[in-house]
Amino acid sequence: NANQMWGGRFAAGPDAIMEAINASIGFDQRMAAQDIAGSRAHAAMLAATGIVSDKDAEAMREGLLTILSEIEEGKFVFSTALEDIHMNVEARLKDLIGDPAGRLHTGRSRNDQVATDFKLWTRDQMDAAIEGLQALMRALLEQAEQGADWVMPGFTHLQTAQPVTWGHHMMAYVEMLGRDLSRFRDARARMNESPLGAAALAGTSYPIDRDMTAQALGFDRPAANSLDAVSDRDFALEFLSCASICAMHLSRFAEELVIWSSAQFRFVTLSDRFSTGSSIMPQKKNPDAAELIRAKIGRIFGANVALMTVMKGLPLAYSKDMQEDKEQVFDAADNLMLALAAMTGMVSDMTANRPALEAAAAHGFSTATDLADWLVRVLDMPFREAHHVTGSLVAKAEAKGCDLPDLSLDEMQAVHSAITEDVFTVLGVHNSVASRTSYGGTAPVRVREQVGRWKEALA
Ligand code: ARG
């Protein structure tokens, strides 16, 4: 039997395979609340503009609320034959209130309807990402404040480079996540235009009030071009690209946590609450949450590429290809929120192993740059020559199997006769970090400044 929405033109119903490939209700039921909010706003507008009677609009709005509670209580029966959330809701409205339900779709199409629902859903996820990021940033700030003057090795090429502070390292992630936060905020501001009332693609001849529905749904204004309004999925792509960059940051940090929690590094101890054991090796405590966060970037970035690819060849306006937008965004959003929450939990719970960090900071000739700088400052040596002299001292220490501060003054003077006892004051890791007071540098005073600035920004 033919479809109840467009049965007029059809003699036969769809093949089972057609129904299977066409139906989106399996996933777009997640937009039920948004669909009902959009329809309620539309119904109120239809009455305010005199397109339908107040009585009919009231019946629609009441009926839609009933449907919302049926869905929330798990009593609603979703039907694949009804294809998607829009037609499932409308069909149920017909059961509930009869004929007035048939007037709801006046001056509207599923094309502007789905764009509206999906925008509302994505907008909520942007808000959730913003909140999740703020929570994680607060957890990092606490770590940074506590360890503002704890010394650890800073790396380049994962080789010991110069000592930095634990707080400085934590604050590096606060900066990255701060940019993620502002990216989500920018995207949210840009997307906040209402597609509702664009109708199928060309607008409508009914005297609708798009400002009214835009306002009711929390949009800043109606979208200015009806063709664009129903075809635009930039907002979903922006969500996915913001999410990809954010997940990339989480993944880098997760990688560090995996390395740092190993027996070889022992920089951090993850809590039992955020670790797992092994079924065979009794000693194991594995950083699974960090590993899974590191892996999530794969599916989030994949969603971004998938939707870009879906969209890239579509002629204006709506094509059914666009139905493939939702699962990508749903999956990416679910996994981003999970990754943010798991990272927040891990960071709040983890313990930095201060003695191990400090011991590691002193290994690997991490203060060689400080030594070269001393030669420049005290002996007025050109930096290139100081670099060379220091290199010889490092080679000497390496041959002896010791660190720079373990060389005797005699051994130093054998390399350069003008070196004095004073050089030993710059070879310690604490002096090293304390001296790096340039703006943005690793000195504890600078780190505390940045912690203060971000605390205020997040307050
Ligand atoms: N389920 C569809 C989607 O997700 C709704 C829009 C259908 N519009 C249409 N003209 N077939 O995109």
C-alpha cells in the first residue's frame, strides 16, 4: 500500500530494500526533542500569522508535547515504514489530534525541517564540547598550580632538551584547549541562523514569519537564502573540524600519558579508577583510557573526511546524500565528549612523581644551553664558540659516564682555561628553570602568572 505522506502519486509501496536504504529513523530519532521544538515553534508562528487557527495550533502544540513525553518515557513506537523522525512524529500527531495535524506541514518542508533539527542538535553539542573543555582546563590548571616549580625534562625529538616545569607543560595544553574552546565558540556564533521557513528550497508563498521561529528556537536570525539554508552543512563540518583538532590535542596528551606512566619513565601514576589490569600478567596497570583517547581521533577525523566527501559533489539544493550527515556527527560528538570526560578524570586523578621528574630533568645534559649562555654572559664569548666549548664538555662528561655538574673544575678548565667555579651555579635544573623568565617562559613566576590569567578567564 502506498505511503500516507505522498501516496497520491504512488500505486505501490516501496520494496523492502528500498525501505532499508532509505530509512533514517534508526539514528535520527536522536533528534526527536529538536524536531518537536521546531514543530512547536512552527505551529505557534502559523497561528500568529493567521495561516492556521489558534485552536488547531494549540492542538498541535499540545499533541507534540504528549509525543515528547511518550518518547522520553520510551513508550513511542518508531516505525521504519515512516522513514524518519519527522514523519514518525507527524504520523503520531495525526493519531493523537486527527485532522489539525495535517496542517502542521503548511509552508514547511522536510528539507528545512531536517536542517533546523540537525542544527539545533549540533548546537547543543558545541555547548557540551565547550563545557567539557572548560572542565578539562580546570583540571589542568590545578595540576599546573600544584607543580608550578616542579622540574622535569623538556624534550625535542623526544630527546632531553632543557629543563621545564611541570606547571609549564600542563599550561601548554591549557593554551591548546583554549584555542579549541574559541574555535567551538566561533563556529557556534556563525552557525546560529535559522533554516526554518526556507521550505523545500525556494521559500514559500504563505505569509510566514521567519524571525518569529528563529527567535523561538534561539537563533540569532533567519538564514538569508533559502537554497543555501536547506543545502548548508557547513555547521556540521565546522563541528567535525573543531572536534578533529581538539581530539588531536587530546591524542597528543594521551600519548604523553602512555609514555609517562611506563616503568621506564615513571613521570606519572594514573589512578586505579582510570587504569586497567591484565588477565595474565599480575603486575600490569595499563593506561587504557589514554590509549582509547589517542585512538578516538581516528573516527572523529574519519567523520570529518566522510562528510566532506559526501558534500563535495552535491548540486543545490537538497539531495538525499545529506541524510548521511547525521551518523558521522553523532558518532564524533559521542566520542569527543567521552574523550573529554575521560581525560578530565585521568588528569584530576593522576599523581606526578616529583622525584622521578627531577631526576630525569638532571639527566641527559639538560643544562648544556645554560652552560653555553654562561660562557657568553660571563666570558663574553660569541654564542657559536660557546656552543662548541660546551659540546666538548658534554662529550667529556659522556665519555666519563657522568652529568655536567659532576665534572671537576680542572676537567672544565682543560677544555677552556677561563672557566671559573661560578659556572656550577647555572648547571642545576632549578636555577635553569628559574632563569627562564622571558614572557611565556618556563620560570615558575611566569607559570603562576598564566595560571592566574586562565583562572580568571574561566571564572
Ligand atoms: N531523513 C531526511 C534527512 O535526514 C529528511 C529530509 C528528507 N527530505 C526529502 N526531500 N526526502 O535528510
